[in-house]
Amino acid sequence: MIFLDFLYIVCCDYYKKNEPDLFKFSGLLLLTLVFLLNVILCSILLYDFKIIDHDPYKYRYYWIGINSLVIFLFLYLRYYKVINYEDVNNKSFSLSEGRRNRYYRLAILYILLSICSTFGVAIYNGGKVNGWWG
């Protein structure tokens, strides 16, 4: 759960300067998007490797809607009902500086890889289907 907390801190810190009143909620939405991109990437890869036989593109609105709702509700309960941003941030500062920096860097790397890999696979599949390459 420490890594999930650092993901939330990184997402909130992204919005902290521009949205001082709503940065916690915006961070929650960004974290939901990151996990939703992971779900989309998994469904694309499972279909490409013929592990699932139904086309996820056909049910994409239901798939995205249900998964985003479940992920958002889980994260909302975690960071608004069970624990809040200040507690998570204070808990992160109780760690040693080296460990805190390591978690912070890994969280940034995870977020960037989630976004880039999902869009990269989507662009690759779109090019393959449209005949841009073999």
C-alpha cells in the first residue's frame, strides 16, 4: 500500500500548484486514469495474444465505464474515508529520505510507463490494422 500511497501523492502533487483547492480530487482522477489505462492495456494485449476470444472493442464503453467506476470508488474510499492526503503525506515523510525518493521516482516512472505503453500499443495496433506496417 505504500507504493499506492506514493502514486496518489505524485498525482496530487502534479495538480497542487495550479489547483490549490481541488488538487486532491484531481489527483484521484489522474490515479484512476492511470489504473484504467493499465486495464485497457491488459485487455488489448490479452486479445492480441488470443488469450480472450471476444473483441474488447465491441464492449469498450461498458468495459471502461464499469472498471473506471470500480477503481474510482475503491480509491475514493481509501483516500477520502479511510485515510486522507495529509496522513499519507505525513506517513511518507516518516520514511528515510533515500527510501522516500526511491518510491517517488518509481511512482513517476510507473505513471509515465502506464501512459506511454498504453498509447504506444494502441498506436501500433492502429497502424497494423490500417496497413501502415506489416
